[in-house]
Amino acid sequence: VKGAIHIQSQFAPEQTKSIFIMPPSVAELKRRLESRGNESAESIAIRVNKASYEISFKDSFDEIILNDNLQKACWETEQVISNFLRWNKSTIL
């Protein structure tokens, strides 16, 4: 999050497109992490706390994509990037 905000501050708005991929909820994020079974409770707590903090910056991003369905979130992300690249290509030419 900090890196994305920093990059945005270094370029004109039309030169960047920031995308925030957001879990449906912090509780769902925690459930997903726990269901994987490959992290300790402490590690999950750290990640969930960090995610909660980062979510508070979501409005600093150009686009927010809700990751409630992986295929849909991937498609939406691809569309945002494609549209941005297409728009930038047309403005340069």
C-alpha cells in the first residue's frame, strides 16, 4: 500500500493506475488463511492485522476490486489494466 501511494505521488494521474484487491471482509480473509492450514495462529493474526490497516487506505487507489470470486476478480483486474493500457496508447498516438 505504501509503495503504491508513493508511486502515485511520483507521476501524473494519467500515467498510473492503482488497483486495490480487497477481501470480502477481514473475517473472510482470516477464514481463508486458516483453511489453508500452513500458517501459525500468530502469523495469521499478524497478516489479518496488517490487512485491516491496509484496507483503511483503499480509497487512495484508483480502482477497488472485491475478491469474493477469484475468477471474477481476475477478470475485473484484467479489464482495468487493458482499459488503462488501451487509453494510454491512444493518448500517446
